[in-house]
Amino acid sequence: MRITSLIVLAAVLLSGCSQMTDMLGNIGETKLQTAMKSCADTYSGYIAVLDNGKTLSIDGDGKEDQGAPIEELVCVLNAIPVPSYIMQRMEKTRALDGMQREVFETFDVSWSYHPDNGLDIVIHEQ
């Protein structure tokens, strides 16, 4: 009876682990690394994961400075997911506004915008 219970327990634990792996994708990756990977199809080279996966730096496209296209920015922000109200604030940021900052869940997000340099974003997971 005891051996049967151990076998059943092991089967439950192992099946739970495989489901966990499927749900999370890659165990051990941070949310920022996973978001970056999910947008690999559009990767332009202007988005970097730093600090062992705890920081995401986005250099947006501007008039005088090449950077990540808006489609790539939106893909990564949606994959994290950054709340809509923060993305709306980013969209409405003017050069005169300077550096902006918002905190949600475990993330600290800062950004600035200038037409020449584009939208630059740093997201740090606490």
C-alpha cells in the first residue's frame, strides 16, 4: 500500500512539473527575458536584456536616431504585459515632459521621448 502511494505521489508530482514547464515556457527565465524571446520574429537589435534578466532597455526609433520600430516596442510591452494606462502615458509623452516613471506589480518603468531620438524605455523588475 505504501509503495503504491509513493508511485501515485511521484506520478502526480511529475505530471505537475511537465504542466508547469509547458505553462511557463522556460523555467528559470525572468518575465523580461521571456517577453524578449516572444518577440524574436521582429528583433531589430535595439532592445537589450541586462542585469541577469532583471532589466530591459529599449532604444526606440527617432527621426535622427535608428532604433526599435514601434511594432517591436508594442510586442515587448504587450508580452510583459505593461498595463494599457502606462502605454497610453508613453504615447502621450512630449519632449518637454522629460523622464517619466511608473511602477506596477514588480516592475519599475521609466521612459523619455524626443522626436529626434524616439521613445526610450527602461524596465526593471524588482
